[in-house]
Amino acid sequence: MRRERDNAASMYDEFERVADASEVPAGTSKAFAVGRFEVAVFNVGGTFYGLENCCPHQGGPLADGWLEGAQITCPWHAWCFDVRDGKMTLGDFARVPRFAVKELDGAILVRTEPEPYV
């Protein structure tokens, strides 16, 4: 049992390098293939956040949306989400899976699996 937990924990802790930090300037976003997901990485004032690049409404590409502060607006039907937690800003009935992102030595690293919902 412990071995299964350790394997699950190590899989969860895997990060992939996706880009240099300079490739996603403040106030912008860009999509990257990360493991089996496409992840939108957002730069909000120098802090990077990651969400699955798929709006739960009809699959619009969130990285192509409009980023205002920490809010991303889907380019297809204007659903809005907070990039810090993936929650819809107009109500609590939709959420986008969130990915841990870190910057290390000028590189953007994204966890290969989404964070659990809290």
C-alpha cells in the first residue's frame, strides 16, 4: 500500500519544462502540451498560473482569450475564470482544472497532472 502511495505521489510531483519565462510576458498567455493535457500558462504580474486549455462550456481555447488581471475570458462565448484557482467568476457552477506552475532558472515548469479540487 505504501509503495502505491509513493508511486502516486512521485507521479504527481513531476514537472515538465515548457518554455523560457521570457516567452510568456506579463499580461499574456500561451498553450503548451504537458503530458496528456494541453495547459494554458498565464503570466499575471510576473507570477505564472496554469489551467487546462479547454473551457468547460464548449471547449474554447482559454489561452486565446482575453487576460485582464487574473481573469481570463474564453474567446468563444465569454465565460470568465480566475486563473489562480480555475473557478468561474460569475457563479460557482463551472471550474477549469488547475496545474501547478513554477519558474526555475528562467524556465517555466508545469506539473504533468492537475491539482485536486478543494
